[in-house]
Amino acid sequence: MNMRKGTFLSVLVPLALLLACEKQPGTVPVTGITISPDSVEITDGESVTLTATITPSDATDQKVLWSSSSPNITVSNGTVKASFKPGSPTTTVNGKLVLGHGTITAKTEDGGKTAKCKVTVLAKTVAVTGVSLTETSLQLKKGDTHTLKANVQPSDATDKTVKWTSSDTAVATVDQDGTVTAVGGGNAKITASAGGVSATCSISVTVPVTGIHLNMILLTLEKGAFALLEATVSPDDAMDKTVQWSSDNPSVVSVDQNGKVTALEEGKAKITASAGGFTASCTVICVSIPVTAVTLDKTSLSLAKGSSETLTATVSPRNATDKTVTWTSSNPAVATVDQNGLVTAVNSGNATITASAGDFSATCEVSVVIPVTSISLSSKNLTLKVGETAMLDATILPEDATDKNVIWHSSHPDVASVEGGLVTAIGFGYAEITAQVDGLADFCTVTVLADSPESVIADYLGGNVTFGDGSMLTGGYLDFRITNMSTETVHVKTVQLIDGESGAASDLLSIDGDLEAGQSLDKRINVPASGIYSPTAVFTYTYRGEEYTCSAKYFEDIIKLRRRP
């Protein structure tokens, strides 16, 4: 009897436990969860509350567990708060200063359902409250400059960039350093603006007379004749260009206020024109009409051997009785001249060409040169190891060229230096050696190799990517290059992208190729399916049996490295 009772109980207990583990009647399981909003921007130090919605709405267990992917972004019961250290670095995204990103995850206790919200944290901004200038009014002369200083308040404003403008650039201009340049007469306002606040300085520009000159400084007139002198006042836009005329001997030569000069008696007089404190004068001689001066249109001339140019002689006065000009050369073996003023370069050297009329003459100094027609280097390409040297010879034609002085230049003297044609390898990379003479040049590309595994380098070349929430989206690609600037052949094994935010590595891509000294290999890498933030490409290679790595980071704007030719 007791044995049957024990057997019954051994069957009944497991059955009761089984029934206890089953869902109790009326329990509604969780099937999903959503967060609203699913992306949000908050300012550092501020908070925002997210709403988690469980489906179905009548699920029995409504408990939600919250978590954040970033230590600088916290979440409690859906309330998200950002807290970054002062001085944390920022990036600019769509014109906003971004401190960082993170992902908030809401997870149901029942069923482990999750929903995510992307969080972007913006840096706090301090608005500009005022702008003041060192001066509020200025008086300048045309051509003067003066630098205004702008003080932006408060001192800790986020953007203290000052924009300078002029209300009338024909009167005064201003550059973005606040330097005002007086351009023309009148008034203008210079405005300094920052953050929607501005200050102004009133500018008054005057244009004084800076000089006066006459169309003639010597004039010969027959008795009873007249001529009109023309006075030019500088600058053209001077505010008061009134000219006063006078004669120091009006009984011999008179002048009216229009500059009309009349010869009255034999002799001479000085006619003076005055404006703004400046004067110019013309000596007027009342005589017969001899030659009074000879001038040339050029006082110096440089010609290439075999070329020619015509000089023009002007005899004064225009109505001189005999205006015949005689031309001579001091050295016909260098330059000849015919009686029309045509100068011909015969050979290198110097000669003086003289034009004579009456008792007057004028000279032109002629220099004849033999120009360089070509320069060529003994080598167009050189490959050197660090510490090695090579001599470049420059051949210049013609052999009798006047200037055969060669100027040597290296595009990267820290890679390869050059002196007198001697090239010295300094550090691994590329450099272009230039030999220049008399405006002509020839070039030699120098490749410098180093006996070091660190001379294997990687570069970012560019790519085609799109962004979402600061990350590169899948579907784009990035191009990288690995270059062997060592003296050994290296074996490139793999390349891998490293996420710039999380440090996570993408799939390892096999290359398995050899690079000889001086060779490069380009590799296009597709953006991973999960997307990636500011990645770095890490190449793995072997050098003399040892394994090394080199890397290149993505740049939003590609910077051309100095080691590229």
C-alpha cells in the first residue's frame, strides 16, 4: 500500500512542475519596441527624453532596459544627457561643431527586443554681444593706409571672426585684417561685423595735389609768336586743380591764365605754373630758331646678336631751321647704326649710339648679348640610396652664350640636395632637380631609397563616399597606395580598414604581392556594409623576413605629400 502511494507521488510532482513553467493564462508577450525620435541632436550639458513604445501596447511586461554606446552620453529611464570634458576636440558637420556621436539602445526585458536612437552632441556656443573699433572716425589722404582694430565681446565668444566691409570702395577699401586704404576723395563708412553685431568708422578721404608738370620745359619763339603751354596736375582726381600762371620777365614773354605764352622782345623768361603748392616751369627764349635739344626715345637698349631696333630722335624746337640728325656708333664691331636710326647688333659687347643735330646730341647705351638657346642635363632620372651622390652635367648652347651661369634647385632638399650639379641623397622620397639658365630649364627626377623598413609608406589617394550621421555609408570606396622606398624587395600581404571612432577592424583583404625598390601598388577598398567613421588603412608587409605595418588615414581634403614628385 505505501509503495503504490510513493509511485503515484513520483509521477505527480514532475507534472506539477511542467504546468508551472507554462505561460499563465492571460499573459501577453512583447513582440517589438520603437524609440521616438530615432535620431536626435543635443547640446553638450543638456538632456533630452526619448520615448520607448512597446508593441503590443497591452504586453504584460513593459519593462525597458536603457544603454549608451558612448561614455560621454548617459541615459536613465529614457532621459539622455551629454557630458564632454572642456576642450574636447570638435569636427564640423553641415556647418555645426560636433563633439561626438553615440547610440542609445532600448531593450525589452521580455523577449530582448531592441530599438536604437542615433545621438549627435553639439558644442556649446557663446554668442557675440558687441563689437567696438579703436577709432570711430578717420581723415586720410588718398594712398594712405590705416589699420583698424576690432574688439569682439565677450572674450569667450565661440566665433569671433570679423568681417570688414566698406560702404564705398571707390573712396576707401578695407581688407580682412582691418587695413583701410584711401582710394579716392569722398566719405565712406567702414563696418566691422561679427555674429550679427557691428561697429562703424567714418572715413573722410582728401586728394591733394602731388605734382604739376608742363608739356614743355624749353620753348623758343620768334618775336611776336605765341604758343600754348599745357599744365598737367597730378593726380587726375585732385580736388583743387586750379593753375596759376606767371612770368618772371613779362616785358619779354607774357603769359595769360590759360597758359598762352607770347614772345614780346628778344631775350628769355621763365614761365611758372603753380597748383597746390607745387610748381613747374618752362624757359622761353625769344630768338631765331636754332636747335635747342635732341632726345632719344630710349637711353639704353639690350639686343640679341643679329637683331635690330630703330631709335627715334626728337629735335627741339619743332620748328628749328635745320633738324638734320647724324647717327654714329662708338663701336661698329658690336653695333652699327644707319642714318634712319636703325641699330643692328653685330657681336656681344657694348657700344654707344649718338644722335646729333646742330650743337646738341643724345646717346643710347647698347648692350649686345648672345642668348642661351637650350640647356640639357646628362640624366633625366636618377635612383640613389641615402648618402649616395651623383653628378649632373648641364650642356648649354650656343657655346658662346653671354650668360652661362646655371642655377640649381631641388623641389625637396630634404630628399635630395643639389649644389653645382652634385646631387646628394638625404632622405627617402622623390625630388625634382632643376637646372635653369637665361630663362630656360631642364629637369631630372631623383628617387632616393633608404635601407630601412620605415621607408615603406602608405598614402590616401581619394575616393567616392557618401555620409550619413558622420559615417561613410556602404556603396562607396577609398583608394590607398603603398610605396616601397627601401632598397629591398618587400612582400605586401594584406590591407585592412580600422574604424576611426570605435577602433573596430573590417575584413582583412589579401594582396600577396611583391614590391621592388621604388615601386608602388594602389588598392581600392570598398566601404564595409556596416559603414565606417574616418578610417585608417593598415598595410602589412614583410621586410627581410620580418613583418611590419604602415598606414594611411582618410582625409576629407586630400593633402599632397612632399614625397610625391
